[in-house]
Amino acid sequence: MTDWFKSIHKVFLTTVLFFAAFAFALNPSLSLFEGFVDILRAPDLLVTDYVYVGGLGAALLNAALTSLLALGMLVLFKHEAKSATISNLWLVLGFAFFGKNPLNVLPIFFGAWLYSKFMKQNFNVSILTCLVAASLAPAVTQKVFIGTGSDLLNIAFAICMGVLIGFIFDPIAKNIFKAHDGFNLYNGGFAAGMLAIIITSILASYGLAYEMNDQWSSGNNTIISVFLVGISLWLIFVGLYMHGDVRDAFKRTLSMRGQHNDYYPVYGYICYVNMGILGLFCTLMTFVARIEITGLVLGAILSVMGFGANGKQVYSASSLMAGIYLGTLLSPLSLQDSGVAVAFFFVACLSPIPAKFGWHWGVIAGAIHLHLVTSLAEPAGGINLYNNGVAAGFVTVLLLPIIRAIHQRKETLSADK
């Protein structure tokens, strides 16, 4: 068993199998597969809640199959796992509840592979970026729906769209990283947002416009909460079992708050403990804030958990969430609004800011993020699933120079004394 847990890929595989088993336990009938087919046929633009489209069981099955596809690709190309492997696989898992499915991510993966061949480099250099590029999967699906030719021609165009996105995404993402210096953990979301705005604008000039969706599920809080608690406890068990010392594991988990990101090289298996604690914390917050756990909220929480190995912890996440809450008190927005509820969890992508500069800056960043994220989905036409990553990119670009200028001034004053 110990050898099994030593592999990041195998731990993720076991987790994904839990998702599949839970799906069949919820709906052991033919309607499970009918719901899955409905998901494959969905338009996928923000907001397309797969729990609403096909039911919770079908959404879980889609998450499991999409994640297995991504994991299989990593194993096939002998990817050497690291912190970003965990976070990116959990991103796929989370976003497979609203927008990603096995059909619309495949052309993007293939485009990324073609790019590696064109650059004459090992695919492993950009294989994780290609998982992030799948944030634009709705652009693939939508090309089928808004095309003007025959169904066969529309499908061909959709595949070409996905291949093109996968081909050009890696160099764009690497360049955009420089803009925020790693303080936005959803770097791919920022890159995807810029690309989505360009795609939407070009298509609009040809009279092809995306129409935003507004599909939200409800009434699943109890069953999803039980599921999230189970997955969280499973991760905590894995971390404690592998580390061996329970007290030291929790002590070192608390020490993560002073770190910028990339926890796995420093903390190893303790990252799983942090991931589980984040899952329990987020689940608790849905009760405290009376948040409806839609498919999108579930996906957001799973994404937060994944980045427990790569920059997120309760200390930083809580300050950013406090900023979102403060922002709702000072505006007409409410945490009971589905879009705001999703941002309440996704804002944790800015965790490096409070981790580096203090809890108060997390509150400020969260408040700014709230107002940006509610306005940025429309310019991207809804085809970028990582809309919070776009908002976070703008927050870091605007806020980081101010924070650094203030800190520099404080250091100057301290040196003069």
C-alpha cells in the first residue's frame, strides 16, 4: 500500500475511482449514461452546470472520465509528477462539472502535442499547460452550435478550433506569467481570458456571436457535502499515513502559510493533509455563508483542494474570502448569488498575496477581485472557464506594484532610523 501512495498519479487515480463509484451508487440505472450523453451535447458556455444538465451522478461520471483521460495522457508520455501535476489534475477534475468533457478537451490536447512536435521538444515540457488550455473547451463545443455550414463541416471547424488553441496556448501562457510573477495561481486562466477575448472578437466580426448560458443546479447540498467530507478525509488519511507523525504533519501544515507556492518539494505528502483541510474548510463555509452547492461551486472547491499542493492554505484563502464577503456588504451583490458564490472559493487563486504580504492585503485583493470577476465573463463570450483566473490576473497586475511600493517605502524608513 505504501508504494501505491508514493505515486501522485496512483493517489489521483484512486480518488477519481471514488468519483465513478459514487456516480454509480447515486444512479445505478441507464439514466446515468443518458445524463452523460446530455452533458456531451451541452453548449458548455458559462454558465453550464453539468449537475443541472445531466444530474449529479452523470456529472460525477463525466468528471471521472475526463480526469482519467488527462491522467492517461500523463502516464502515456511518462510525465514526472510534481506540485503542479496535482493542482492541474484537480483543475481538470473540478472543471469537469461545468464545461469540460472527454470530447471537447481532446482536440486541445492534440493541438498541444502538435506544438511540441513543431518545437522539436519533449511533450512533457508543456503537457501540464495543455491541461490548463482545456479551459477554452467551450470554444470547441460552441463552434458546432454557431457554425453556418453543415453539421459535418461545423464539427470539422470545431476540431480545428481546439487544435489551434492547444497549439498556441503554451507560448502565450509562459509570457503572461511574467505579468503577475506567480502571484496568480491560475496563470492559465489569465492567458485563456486574453485568447478568449480575441476569439470572440474575431467571430463577432463575422456575425457569429456566443450566447451566455445561465444554468444552475440546486437541492444537492447534503449529498455533495457528504461526498466532499469523504474525499477530504481520504486525502488527510493518505497524508498522515505516508508522513507517519500526526502531530508533526499538522504542525508543518500550519507553517505553509509563510510559503509563496510550490509546496510539494518542501512538504511532500503533508500536502495531502493540507488539501483535505482545505476541502473541510470550504465545505464548512458553504454552511456558514448559506451557499448553494451547485456544480460550479463543487468544481471550485475541488480546484481549491488541488492547489493545496501548490500555493493555497486556509490562512490565505480565509483572508481572500473575507474580502469577497466585505465586497458583498458594500455592494448590491450577495453570496447567495451563484456567480458570487463561485468567486468566493475561486478567489483563493490569489493566495500568494496574503501569504507573502499579510492577511490584510488578502482582504483588499478579495474585494477587488469580486467586482472584476462579475464583469469579465461577457467580453470573453463565456468560452473561458477560468474567468476567475482572468480577474485574478488583473488584480495582481494592478495591486502588486502598489504593495511593493508601500513595502519598499517602509523598508527605506526602517533603514533611516
